[in-house]
Amino acid sequence: MIKEVNHVCGKLNETLGISVPLPNPGRKTLKTASMCNFVAGAGLVAASVVFSSKWCAVLGGISIVSSIVLRQESGGGKDE
């Protein structure tokens, strides 16, 4: 998905006549970001239980879903 987004942004850059370098993170970077998102999400879900905060639970859930998406993007969860 990152490659597709970078491709579309590259075409937009060409159309607008600007040059903005886009990052292309490697597999290790994506896995590290995935782990960080998972830890933060788990912490927020745990905090939501302790403090009875619905917002912490929602943000924690979103962070965990983001972690799963990043892990899939890195190739860690599927055969390529």
C-alpha cells in the first residue's frame, strides 16, 4: 500500500511541478513501527480498564489495528 500511495503522490508532484522526496520505509522499519504501535495500543487499553476511559480504549484499539496493518505491509504476516 505504501508503494501505491508513493506512486500516486509522485504523479501529483509531477503534475504540480514540485519535487518532494517521499520516504520508502524498509521491512525492519515497518516491523519496529508495528511493535511500537502494538505496545502503545496495549498500554492505552490497559489504562482504559484502570481509569474507565472509553477514549483510551478507542485509541488503543485503533493503535492495535494500525499495528496489524503495518505488520501486514512489512510482509510479516503474509507470503510474498
